[in-house]
Amino acid sequence: MSTHIQTPPETDATPATPDVVIQVEDVTLGYGSTLIQQGLDFVIHSGDVFIIMGGSGCGKSTVMRALTGLLAPQQGRILLHDQSLWESSEEARVQLLRKIGVMYQSGALWSSMTLEENVALPLEQYTRLSRQQICELAEYKLALVGLADFGDYYPGQISGGMRKRVGVARAMALDPDILFFDEPSAGLDPLSARRLDDLILELRDSLGTTMVVITHDLDSLFLIGDDAVFLDAETRTLLTSGNPKQLRDHSEIAEVRAFLRRGEP
């Protein structure tokens, strides 16, 4: 009697594509009749550190405003977790925006409040947690960014790099899926900037949070960036997208090479 051995079916060895958390479809942005960017098409994948880059005046901050619910596109759609951010009801949009956190360039901390009070503010506004629970969560968020013993300090009593970290802790207060960083290393010395970059990677790796970073700091974007878009001020559109190092080494677009190589050919 012969024995038939069933051969297991062949499987596709290609790794699964990460989930898309933000999708930008043919988006045009502007203020009144002033065009900032047009024809924007790109996606941001779950768990990536995604860089929005380009020269001064290209519209990086405007794009961030649209992605974070502060500026409606003049044309096109922005999808957050497959839901249209700007075509949803007000209630649905508020729920979508609860999935994101923002660290502003200056840190945007209240100088009259302690660090713990600054971090606790979103929890007080958007949750029904008890005071003790809010305090515990604020202490935990500060610990995540390396400031476990600084809750009673005021912003004026700490360094610029530490204020940036508090800004990160506050952005994380509501456990967002996506964190936005507006020029996180601006105004920092190289060592503090590197520590903040390391923190971004540590939080991404430990929490699985998707990071969207606006930066012109080449050391930073090469260190932390998985994917990127390059916005152009002259044509007012996206010139290219991809991994920053690959774009630096292989892009055929002169403007992109000049930006990523500090003007070298």
C-alpha cells in the first residue's frame, strides 16, 4: 500500500504590508486665494517614522495643520484609519482626532503650571478619570520621556530639551495612535537633539506609535526616518517620496539631492 503525503500549499513569503493609518488623496491646500500645496498623494504606514521635509516656505506646517484637523483641504480627501477626516460629522471628526497627539515646536507649555499639570491638562479636558488617576497617568507619561522626578518643576526651571520632552509627554497623554512633531530639534544643541531623536525611536519601538515629523535637520531625518515626502515651494507640490537615505543617494531630482546633500552635487 502506498502512502500519499500531502504537500503543504505554497505560501507567499513576501512580508505583509503595514497598515495604512493616513492616506492623502489629491489634496490641495491654501489660505483663501493663496495656494500652498496641490496634488498631494501619499500614505503613512503604521509604525513608521514619516518625515515631511522641504525648504523654507514649502508648506510643511500647512500640511501638518491639515493632517491634524486644523485646516480643511480646498480639494481632495484625508483619510485617518480609512475614515475621511473632513467629510465626517463633527462628532466623528472629534473621535478621529482623539487618535492623534501633537508636539509643537516651542513645546507650548503653560508657564504657570507644573510639568505634571501641563501633562494632565488633556486628561482633565477629555476624560472622566479621577484626580488620582490623572495624576498617576501624568507621572507615568513623564517617566516615559525620562522625567520621572520632575513633575513639580515649572517650565522655566528646566532646559529647552527637557521642555520638548514634556511636550512629547503631553502629546501622549491620551494614548494616541499617531504622534506629530513640529521641528522637534529646533533650538536644541546637537546632544539634546540626538537625545530627542533617540526618544522618538524608543517610543515608536516600545509603544508601536506612528510618528509624523516635520524637520529640516538632516542628521535627524536620516537617523529616524523610515519614509518621507519632499515638498517643493516653487512648484507647490510633492516632488518625490521614499526613504530619506535612498532619496539622498539615488534621487534623480536635482532639488532633492541638493537639499539632502547640503548643496553637494
